[in-house]
Amino acid sequence: MSNPEALRDLLNAVAQGQVSPDVALDKLKHFDFEPVGDFAKIDHHRTLRTGFPEAVWGSGKTPDQIVQIVEVMRQRSPVVMVTRVEPEVYEGLRSRIPALIYYQMAKICAIAPLNLVPHRPGTITLLSAGTADLPVAEEAAITAELSGFRVERLWDVGVAGIHRLLNNRHVIQSADVLIVVAGMEGALPSVVAGLADCPVIAVPTSVGYGASFNGLAPLLTMLNSCAAGVAVVNIDNGFGAAILAGQILRTAQKIDRSSAG
């Protein structure tokens, strides 16, 4: 712990009946962070507060910074994830952290069990409009899998060949949450939302010709969707889409437990 004396005081207060266990748990949710050098503070208790551990944004960090952060995080968490890691950066990491797994398409590095077994309820289903959207779609898929969810993938079903999507309506109908990734004009999430009975999370990508404005055009299309129940995350934000999908499923589980109780 970064402040053992404060923790001891809190535990003593619980033991003496001055603070209830529930109040103590609430305090602990905002209690623990650990400095790494002079460049980072690791939020070890993010899982307590939000349900998911902190992830490391890799872009802009040096390999040495990433190594130091990962080494601290792995002491407290069985899964550590670093996003937006280019192949050349991974080459500088793998000799220093042999346990690091690299998901090249998603550009994610992780320390995780070799055989990931879903331990959270629900299925997150991912659809991509085109093959060029796969890096963002895979970022979402790998994030969801590392977070403990079962993931279904359906790639290259964009509106330019709508029959490819319609031939897979069973995939849409079996989903608990859908993440739909598209560039160009970004129409796919609206079409999917018109067929689905679950939340749809739209992810615009920066794929497209000049007038797509690096993802701005599909972003605006998705924000202006006439289909109900579409949430939109930022351009190329596969990670954020996966966490949002996970929070939707976690909330549903909490409601179920509350109803059962």
C-alpha cells in the first residue's frame, strides 16, 4: 500500500466499531495508488470502483516507461493490458518482459493466462464493415476477452454487400451487446440497430477517402442515426467500446442479483 499508516488507522476503526465495513469499503475504493518513477501513478483500486482494472495507453510512452509500469501492475493483477503498441515498440519490450503477449492486429500487449476462459456473463458480439476496420475491431475484441467476456466476431459485412449481413441475422439476434465498427460513411450501425433487440455501440474508424475526414464523417453519421438504441464512442476507440459493452452487461447482472434478492 502506498500509505500503510492510513490503512492501519482505517482497519483499527473498523475493528473498534467506529467505521462500518461498508463505509470502509467505500473509502478503500479511492485509497490505493502507487507511484512509478516520476512519470506515473498506478490506480490499483480501479477495479473496486469501476469493475475493470486500469489499462495502459502505450502510444507516447517509452519502452522503459512501459516496462516499469507493467512490472508494478503485474504484482497486483493477473491481467495487465497495454494498448496502441506498435510492433517496433513490442520488439523492445519482449526481451525485458518474456511473459508479454502481443496481439498484433489489435496492437495490444498483455500479461494474461494463455487460455483465456470467459468468467463474466453475457456475450459481446463484434461486427466490422470492412477488412480495413479490423485493427479497431480487434482492439475491441481483445479488450473484451481480456476483461473476461465471451466474444463473437463477424467481419466484413458492410452495407456495400448488405446480403452478407442479412445472411448472418442469427448472429445479431443471439447477441447480448453489439459493437459495430465502420469507416467510410459509417452506415452499418444504423442498419444493425434496426435488426437488433440489444444495445448497439457504434465505433467510427478513420478508414475512408478524403471526404471522410479521418473518421469525422462516419462519426457524424452514427451520431445522427435514426435507429434507436445506438451509443457512439470516439473515432478508432475500440477499447472504449469494449469497456462500455462490459459495463452494460455488468449492470444487467447487478439488476438481476438485486431482483433475485
